[in-house]
Amino acid sequence: MATRKRGELFTVLETSAETDKDTVCDAASFPLNLSADVKWLEIPFRKPDREGEEGAEDEEGEDGEEGFESETAAAAADIATRVSAGSCKVILATDSEIKQEDSDDAYDASGCPENTANDSDIDFSDLEEEPADLSGAIAELDEDCTSPSFWGEPDQPITVEEFTASSGPQHTLGAEADARDYFRLLFPDSLFEHMVEQTNKYAIYRQRRSGKADPHWRPTDLREMQAYIGLNVLMGINQLPDYGMYWATDIFIGNAGFKKTMTARRFEKLNQNIHLCDREAEPARGQPGYDGLYKIRPLLEVVQAKMWEAYAPNRCLTVDEGAIAVKGRFSATQYMPSKPIKRGLKVWMLCDSKSGYCHRADIHVGRAGEDAGGTGFRVVTSLVRGLEGRHHHIFSDSFFTSVPLAQRLLEQGLYVCGTTQQSRQGFPDALKLKNVGRLAPGEFFQCQHGNLLATVLRDTKVVSCLSSNAAPGIVGISQGKQRDGAAGGVPRPLPLLLYQEHMRGVDLCDQLRECYQVGRPCKKWWRYFLWFYLNICIVDAFIVLRESRGGAPPPGFGGKQFTQRHFRVRLARQLIGDYQGARGVERASRKRHADSPVEYGHRLERMSERSRRCRNCTNKGLRHESVFGCKICNVHLCRGGCFAEFHK
């Protein structure tokens, strides 16, 4: 390894995979709730001798390089001896007292083990509004992170308070509770009743605006609305290109359960008129009280509150962006190259790092040129509101993480860990690439200010990290293979290991949500958010059921493993129940037409030039085709008795 001018930087902590193979200690010595294949090595802090290094740099040739390598090998041998003898010490501080413990003891200050115990603000930035000015909020921080004297050498103990708050499902459901009961925790019946009321109002509003009545519409009710939602849930499991295919007469395509529940025409009418707000009372753009999310505001107020109440957050939480796939052109659509869904609607999500439970999901509609640092500060502080003083660990990516954010969360009793951008305000100049230079794989530099620890590491690429819950100088080596195929992994400092282990909550939630979509593509942007929050409620209800029952299935389940698919099918069946209202009404209507079909507009006439199967013969298991039929019923019928027989 080539020598470098280390006197200009803070402490240099550098290792190599070959050295670490012989100097690792057991993973059990550092129970950080990380993968079992992580091995640990403590690199003791050693201040560089500026004069000695400058003298060594004056010497040219291979002697200086060989001397450095021999010095590193000697230091590594000394570390290996100390580790094998059990004499390594880890300095940590908990409960405001600095303690010194052996490496064999539990390292509570750095890990994020899950606790065994078991007003959401919607951020909406309208496209014509200016982004909020956060300079005042950031300026309120006690210390100026841009000061040259802010960062120092990584030789200070960190203070991480113990997480003691209750966490996990919060409900009083008994052992006999089923999928519908858990879903009701997130999506109550009062919300269904509100949807019924506003859907009926909107149907009248549409007819009044068009100036003509809709002969195929009748007011809906609670049971029908629940059945309609249940059918939409089933469509995410049994996916077909067009929703009309569920009512196809082809026995290989059509679904008997859908036909039994309601007709295709009734389902289409509910699709047209479903609504969540009173359109007649909606303020116009520019008027007082205008709300860009007015169409889904009632849904947000109920669901966001229920999501927060049904499950108390665990110790480790993830903040990240989620994407909603859309079809069509909407001004709010965002391009997200790092997401599986490259283009769609963006939401900010706060999820549990272990289970993937979504505690909050705020809608983002903003400008492409927004300052990422200010937006990330505002989003995270909004999502974690209500967690102050509980000592949670927040993991976020480089879009959110910054020094002002870490300072603010520390003031609120929260800890942060995540990758960051070197151009962010307060990031130490000593760790920027122009000063660090080219790093070898596994080599990293660190700077510290109290609990704040800045790290720059070269893995497959250069990664910058900022944390307030990890001690400096601890290196973990994950089992893997080198590029040449040899066994061994690249060493990583503790902040990066914690980030890799716990920065997965939103991704896990997205995986559960994307397995089975709810709803169909449409031309109305707010419908996508309706189906998104409905899908999130299903995922959260499944997680609450799974953790409440300890992995045991609900009563009456006969399978080996109760998966999300089983939960969704069970929930849809319970939402639909024995509802057959729409088809019963249509059959009664056909009986009224039997005496005189022509009186109600039903008549036998030519339907098309091409003959198609007679519906009446098909119902009897026969195959006859005809170009005639009833345009009111939109079916082909044979000339003869099929017309009268069908309308009976």
C-alpha cells in the first residue's frame, strides 16, 4: 500500500482483508442484531505522529513502503494477540455513565435489537406553491456544523440511551379474531359508510351536471361497498388484462364468484361513481380553504391516525421514498431511477426495519428543482413527530441524511444512521475525496463530534456515512468472496453494517404491497392514492395479525403456512360475505319485463352483421348463433322463443 500524507487528516483506520482473516473475533462478542456471518475486529485508536510521518515521506523508494507494511503487519499481530487473549476493551456510555466493558459483554450502545415487548402530518406541496424555508429551523441548532473546529479525532465515547418504550401491536382483539377484525383496525367501518354516502352524492352530482338521469344507477349501501372492495382485492390475486373478463361467459376465463356477487354493469357503475368527498363543497383553486388533497383528505385523516395507533414503533425504523405505479400523464409524477418503479407518484414512508409495518406515508407532490437537503430535513422531522425522547434509531439514505438533521434528532432523543452526500452542509472537509485521495478497498477514515460520527469508506465504490449511534474504530467483516474468487469480505465500519442491516423497512413494505395490487388503472390521480392506502392497510393488518398470534394462523385455517395471499383471500371473502344484491335486483327487473318487454324498451332487433352465440341457448348448454338480440340487455338471442324466455 502506497504511503500517504496522513498528518493532514484525522485518525486513519485502515485494514485489509488478508489481515482481518487472522484477527477477527467471534460474532457473539458483539451482539448487534446483525447477520451471524459478521466477524468483528477492534482497531485501537492511535494518534499519528506528524513528525515521524513527515520524515518518512521525505524518503523515496521502496524502503518506506516496505517499512510501512512491516509496521502494519506488526500492529495486526499485536491486535490478534490481544483479541485471542480476550483483553480488547470497548469504550461505551449508556444511561449517561461511561462504562468500560470487555468485548465479550453485550454491546448495547451500537446495535439495534428488537424489543420483545410489544398526528400524522400530510406534506403536500402544491405545484404553484413555494417550498418551505427551513433556514430558520436549521439555524436554531446550538452548534455550527460548518465551523472548522466542529469535527475532531474519533477518540470520544458515544452515549446511546437504552430503548425502553413499548412496541408492537396495540389492540384488544381476542384469539378468535379473524382477518376482517384486524383489517378493521386500519380501515374501520365508518370509512366504508363515508364512502357510501359520498358515492351516492357524487352519482346525483354527475347526473345533475350532465342534465340527464342514469337509468342503470341505483344508490349503493354498506354491504355492497364492502363487496365491491372485496372484489378489487381478489383482482390483485387473480389478475386479468381487463376487468370485464371476470364476467366472461368463457368457462376458462370468467369467474363464477364475481358473477354471483354482482353484474359487470353494476361493478362498472360503482367504478364510475366511487368518491370520498363532497364535490359540491370543494373550494376552487385560489380560494380560501383550497386543498390539493381535498378529494382524499377524509381517507388520509382516518387511515393515517389508525396506522399510527395500531402498532407502536420498534427501536429501529426506516425512512425512505416509495413509488406508486401509474398509467397516464400526471403533473405529480416523479422519476426515481433507484426504484423498481422508475416513474410514478412518490410517497415518503416511515416503516419498521424488521417487519416492514408502515407507520406513516405522506404524499409528495413537489418541484423537480427542490433542495434535497432541505426537503430531507423537513420530511424526516415530520415523519418522526411523536417519537421525541423515546431513543429510536432512524435509518435513511443519502437523500435525507445530513449533519443538521442528525443534530436535530439528537436534541429530540433520536439517533440517526445513513449514507450521506459529501456536498451536504456540515460534512467534514477532511473526509472529502479531494483531501482523502484514492482509498484502497476496506480502507476508511472517520471524524467525530460527540455522538456524531462521519465515515468515508471504499467498498465497491466510495461511500460516505453519518451516524449518531455507532462507536468509531469497530470493524466488521462479512463472509463473502473477493473479486479473484478467494474467500473473505471487505471490512466495513460499524455504521455501514448497521445501515445495511436495518435500511430495509420500506423495501420490505414495498415487496409485500407490490405482490398483489389493488384497483385498476384509471384517469383520476386520486384513485391511485385510494388503492395505495387501501393496500397499505391490508399489509399492515397482515403484519399485526402475524405478530399478535406469534405466527399462528387464524381459527379455521387448514394449511401449513398462513401467508399474505391467504390473508387477502380470507379478507376478501369476509368483505363479500353472502352478498348477491345486484344480481337479485337485475333478475327482479327482468321478471317485470316478462309481461311486456316491448313496453320497457326491450325488442328483438339486428345487433350486428356477424352472428354470435345466443345467450339463452348458452345458459341451457346449447350452441346456437344469431345476428339478432336485445340492445337494452346487450345480448344476442335467437329469433323465436329465446327472446321471451330470456326476459323471464
